[in-house]
Amino acid sequence: MWFLGLAASAGVVAIVEVDGDTTRLVRAVQVDSPGRAADWAPIPRNDPRIRSFLGADGGEAVRLERATFRVRLPDGAVPADLPRAVEAAQRLHNDAPPAERLDLLVLAEGYTEAERAAFEADADALLAGLLATSPFDRHGDLLNVWRAFGPSAESGASKDTRFEQVTRDTALSCTYGCGGADRIICCDDDAVLAAADASLPEADAIFVLVNDDEYGGAGSFTYSVSFTGPDWIPVAVHELGHVLGELYDEYDYGFDAGAYGVNCAPLPPFLPWDAWLDEPGMGAWPGCTYSNLFRPTDSGCRMRELDGPFCPVCREALVRALHAHLPPLLEAPATAAPGEAVTVGSYAGTTVEWSVDGEPFATGATATLPTCGAVTVTATVGSEWVRSDPDGVMSASQRWDLGPCPRACDTAPGPSWLAVLLLPLARRR
Ligand SMILES: [Zn+2]
């Protein structure tokens, strides 16, 4: 049953090993033919998909050596081995169709069957922590949250740290001490992705709750992980920033790299947050995941500290991520006739503006088109939290070409030699 979901997503899970500047494909599971590794494109060591992590003091840095993500293949994929049974996802928050929202799936790790209620309580606490944090406190209706329980044979997680060596039989094989850092928790990536495909194929973001009191976590753009011991919620919300907004850590790992993201960037001429620089406290401070990148605020962002909100730049990225999963913003006919009254559909609260050859002529859902020119209708979601929209997720347009308009000189009496002389001058202004 679960492999139907996997096949529907037409994905394969690739495990890569990163060593220095080289990247090697270790394993590609669920490929439709074993020799398809060529479908996999190598990634550089500094690719942002390689995991980041959060140290308790915010200062510890480590380079992780494994990264995982999906490679799309043209045909359906067939599983080689089945994961432990994971149940179909249950809705935890919101009732929108999965195709119309960002869908966050919470998975269980290290909870025995007898601890099912503890998982449910932890998932509730994660949701409450998320919805208490801006921008989710205001935009909670823009995402769905689900949980899916899969029992583990043993409680807790494995440890491969300086202080403890223990192996526990758990659903997703999560282990502390990944990459040589005690606080990083790595899971069996293909088990995590298979569990997501089995329980909610539409999941856009995955979060693994680890039933262990020991401080630890990890975040990536594919899935994030958190412990569930004392004061875990602030850590989990930070890790959610990675997987929901593709946010970088705003502290310094201690080495340089060539990659950058929405909240960590090289110095100008390119800063993704140029539009925010006139706000108090906004600027460019050195050290943002990589030593050669800069962060938008000196301090106070959740991607740097555990007691702050998301900074305006991170909040903006999260709002855009939520909108990117909504249904199309504008429903407009493919064709329209000159002089026709046209009505378009859009969300409540959006601004709809009409223009012809760049000149505005109407607002609102319905407009009577002019008899000629290039007409454009644009629907825009206003947000005080979004100042730049490079992927155009906050607006949508439809254009109709109604044909050229006769020029004034074509209908007026023949131009005098003076008018002929003046026209080019007038155009220069
Ligand atoms: Zn930030």
C-alpha cells in the first residue's frame, strides 16, 4: 500500500557521502532499475541541502557528512524493502485539501505502541509552539499539520556520542552523534521519506519527533528532527524554520562556502533583503551559516537564538513559503474580446488591478476591456511582511492582446512638417 504513494511521487531516495570537496553517491534506493544512478546529479559539498545543526550554546560547528534528498525519475519507483508499519496521517490542524496548502507531517520516532499518547501530546505541543510564533500565529490557516504514528520496538533513540554508545531498535533509526557532534540527531533518511510517502504522500515538509530527553536536533530542507525533553519547543521551532522556509542558520559554522540563501548572503551587490535595510536593526553582520556570508540582524532571530522571533527576513521567507502552496491566485479566461466585460476570480482580500499598455484603467474583479491594446489583469496578496517576491508567489497575472490601437496621427488630418519634427523630440522625454 505505501509504495503506491512512493510511486505516485516518482521519487528515489539518494544517499550521498560528502568528503572534502568530493561527493559520492553511496546508495540510491527504490530506483526502478538498479543502474539508474546516472539520473543522480552530484552536488557540491557546500550545497544548502547538506544539513545544518543547532548547538546548545549556538557556537559549536561541525560539518555533516551525509545529505539526502529525492531525485525525480520519469517512471514509478518500486520499494526494495518495506519499512515498519506507519499509519495513515491524521489531521492535527486545519481542514484544507492537501493540494491547496503547505502540508507539514509530524512523524514518530522512538515511541513504543504503549507510548502512542505521548507522541500525540508531543505533536500537539509542537503545533502549539508553531502557532504561537509569528508568522504562523497570524497565518495558521495557510498550512495543514498532520501526524502519523509508527511504533518503535524500543523507546528513545540510539546514541553514538562521546559519552554513550547505545543502539535502540526504533522506527526511523535516529541516532545522536551524527557527524561526530553529540547534539546532532540523524535518522535513516530513506526510512523517514518512506514513512512520509506511506502516511501522507502530499507532505511538503516533514518533522521527526524523537522520544528522547537528551538535547539534540537537526534541520534540513527535506526534514527536520528534534528531541522532546526539557525546553524542546524553542529548538523544534528553529528546526521548523529550516524545513518550512528553507532558512539557513544565522550563526557561524566556522568555514566558508559558496552557497547562500534567503537569510544568509554575500555582501552587496547582492543582498536578498535590500528592501528591509531601512528598518531599525537591519543590516549585514558577518557569520551566517558560513563565515563568508552575512546575516540580516546582529541578534534576535530564531535562526540564531532560541528565545527570539523570526527576523523580518526569515518571516518574509516563511510567509512566501506558505503562499507558494496555495491554489492559483487568479482565475481568468484564456481569451477575451475587445470591449468585453470580464470577471476574474481571486481570494478574498486580494487586490485586482487592470491595465492597458501599462496604463491602469480599472480595479476589482470585473472590468470592461478597452477596444485595443495589451491588457493585463494582476491579482496581488498584500502583506506588510513581504517586501520582495522573487518567485512571484504573492501575485499572478493574465494578459490578453486585443490588437494594436490606431495611432493618433493615423486618424488626425495629415501632420504638418512641424508636427513631424516635434514628435521625435517629445518621445525623448
Ligand atoms: Zn533571520
